[in-house]
Amino acid sequence: MDNGGALYGLGVIGALGYFIHTAPTFWLGVLGVVKGVFWPAVVVYKALEVLKA
């Protein structure tokens, strides 16, 4: 079984919760949804870049 999707999903849920919770306005909350979806992918990309994988 591939657990990568589950881990990415948890990362997205966590990022969405953080970015929406800290948004002071509605539109920053909308931006938080966009950031929450793409942020885990950026973290994985940067981690692989540092590990030279």
C-alpha cells in the first residue's frame, strides 16, 4: 500500500487549518485555502532538494 497520499492529505488538512485559523479577513482565508493545498508539495520539494534525491 502507498501511504504517501495519506500523509500528503494530513499535511493539507493541517496546513488548511493553520492558514484559515490565522487569517484575519475573508479574502486572506481564501488565500489560505490555496496556500494550504500547495504548501505540503513545496515542503516535500524543498526537503528532496536538500537531500539531493
